[in-house]
Amino acid sequence: MTGPFLRRNPSVLWVLLALALFTVGVTVLSEGFGIGVLSTSFVKTLGKTLCLCLIAVAMDVVWGYCGILSLGHVAFFGIGGYAVGMWLMYARTEEIVVQSLAGAPLPPTPQEVVDGIGTQIFGVVGSSQFPWIWTFAGSLPLQLLMVLLVPGLLALVFGWLAFRSRVTGVYLSILTQAMTLALSLYLFQNDSGLRGNNGLSGLQNIPGLDAVPQSVISIGFLWASALALGLGYLLFAWVVSGKMGSVIRAIRDNEARVRFLGYPVEGYKLFVFTLTAIVAGIAGALYYPQAGIINPAEIAPIASIYLAVWVAIGGRGRLYGAVIGAATVTLLSSWFTGGGAPDIDLGFYRINWTDWWLVLLGLGFVAVTLFAPQGIGGLVDKLVRKP
């Protein structure tokens, strides 16, 4: 089975090979394991970029292949980040509290430790009690399970309600955006149980690895992100190939005809929507420990629009196009907004790229739409197939 699959999808091997070479190359050039050409902060940027490429591939499957323009997958991405962030904050704060109470005349009781952790985490919102949502925060295996279960169940319930009602097109996009907005507004509240606007911070400090420098930890996350992207790409390449791939493409092109032929359209759509939501949650769980912080602003609806722009620029319906689009836009954004691009003084006006980046991104999106509707991936196709 593997042979025919790879022969039908030669781009999979090329993408995985490029990903492996990229990961090894960054490791050799890094401060942690290599010659120190690449800074730790830039290695983290590259690791985060791989996570964004993973969610872009998931978005391409649900939109480019199945025709569902979801503006809610960033919500699943954020849920994955919050799930792993809760354990990181709890375990890290527990280390600090236990260390501070170690010099007490009497050993602290377990309840005193828990109270101390609660005060440290929730004091910023005027509380010291753990909300029910933190029930499993002290267990890494259970929180990792939440990374999969919560986005998956939310997508399953939302998708079942939407698809059984046969909501399609722009109305479905609005519903997914409303879900994202509702979640974001809820998380902004201090009584949400997730520290409101403050979010979860200090996530780059991995419990039990105090003696390990960030330069080494960043490489570990880079490899984990590359592995997740490689496995996710392989999974989705298998999903969109063969009979299943033909059916979901047909749903995209003519849903009514596919239903008339007897295929369970809602079942296929629900499967794709739920699977991509779970993968988005995994991407978020790897992204935010590298970012160091997560707050409700990360789940704002505008972030989902950015995700759609990445896929459109890379080329819908091409998994490698989603990777190219996400990587290109993310790295350019980091360069323009991070001070890498020099400002241009026109005499009468000074162009500050930090302020003009979104305008440039919008112009790039319009240009791709008008002159290269198949995206960067389409241009790659033409170059590869050119005699």
C-alpha cells in the first residue's frame, strides 16, 4: 500500500525530505547544538513557523479540498495551547511554591501547596481558588489528552449541528467565526478560569529542565514541531488521496450531486472538520511553549482570516502550497515587524514597515488573487511540469 501511495503522491517524499534537511540544517547552525550562526530566538521563530505550517495544512484540507471555509480553526489551535499551558504553569508554579516553603519550620501539607499554587497563578485576577477547568492541570498525560479531546469534541458537536442543518457557504463561515469570537470574548473575562486578558505566561520555562538552556530546549521543540508537521502532512496526504480524496473534492465541487449519488456527505464533512481540528490543537500545543505566552487575543477572529490568507497565497488544494504560504508569510511578517526590514525615508514621509506590513500583506493577497489565482503552489506546479 505504501508504494502506490507514494508513487501517486511524489510531492510527499520531496516535502518530507526538505523538512528533514531543514531541521538538520537549523540544528547544525543553532547555538544549542551547532556553530551558533542562528540565535535561539530565531530558532524559536522557525519552530513556531513549522507549527503554523501544520495548521495551514489542516486548513487547506478543510477548505481547499472539502470546500469548507472555516474561520474557527484558530480557536482549536488556541485550545491546544491553553491545554498544555495549564500544565506548564501549574507544574512550574508548584516547583516555585515547594521551594519557597522548604525552609518552613514544619513541612507544608498538600493543601497548603495547592493553595500557594492557586494564589500565585490567580492572584493577578483577584482569586486563589482553582476553577473546575484546572481539575487535571497537575497531570501532563491528562492535559495532553485534553489537547486532543477538547478541540475534537468541540468540532464534532459544532460540525454535527451545522452540517445536519445543511449550513454551507458563507453562512457556515460566519458561524465558525462566531464560535471563535464567542470563545475569545469568554476567555477575556477574569472569571473564565484562564486568567482573562493576562492569559498564561512563562510557558517557555519547562518544569524539571531548569538546568537546560533555552538554546537546547528550542532545538527540542524544533524537532518536535518538524515531526508533527511531517506526520500531519503524511496523514493528510493519505486522507486526500484515493477514494476519500475523490469524494471530498466532489463535495467541494458539487455537494448536491454527491448526496444524490448516495454518499453520506455530512459524515465526510464531519470527519474532515473534526480531524483537522484535532491536528490544529496539536499545532497549538507545540506553538505556545515556544512563544512563551498565550492570551485571548491569539484566538481573535482576525487570526483565522490570516490563516485563510496564508492558504490562499500558498495555493488552495495543494498541501505543499499551504506549507509554502504559511512559511513565506510568517517569516516575512517576522522580518518586517521585527525590525529586520529597514525603514525607507522618502523625505516627505518615512515608511515604517511595522505599520505598513498589513497593507503589504493585503496587496500581496490581491496580487496573488488577480495574477496567480492558484497561489505560489500553482507557480511551482508550472515550473515542475514545464518541458
